[in-house]
Amino acid sequence: MLTAETNVEELLNLIESYGLLPNDALLAIAALKHGISIIATFDEDFKRVTWLRVIP
């Protein structure tokens, strides 16, 4: 779900830059906007996002 703070260009840029699926891009944007830098996931795609540290 896009919020007022997230625009389509920002979402598309993240999808293209990091090769993310749309839902993963939304999660990455939400993490960035809320100052979250560590996530627990088995999804290897998030390892490409420079501002996220992934822990399994």
C-alpha cells in the first residue's frame, strides 16, 4: 500500500535499482522512512539494499 509519503517514482526507482519485487520495495521504503536498519528475514533480496542489514 502506498502512503502519502511514498510516491510512485520512489517505488519504481527502488525496484529498478535493487531488483526488488514491489512488496519488498515497499518494505524497504518503510524501513528507510522509519529509521529501521536491521531486519530479520530469509529473503536474500534485501541483502542488496544498502541501508538494510539482514539477519536470518
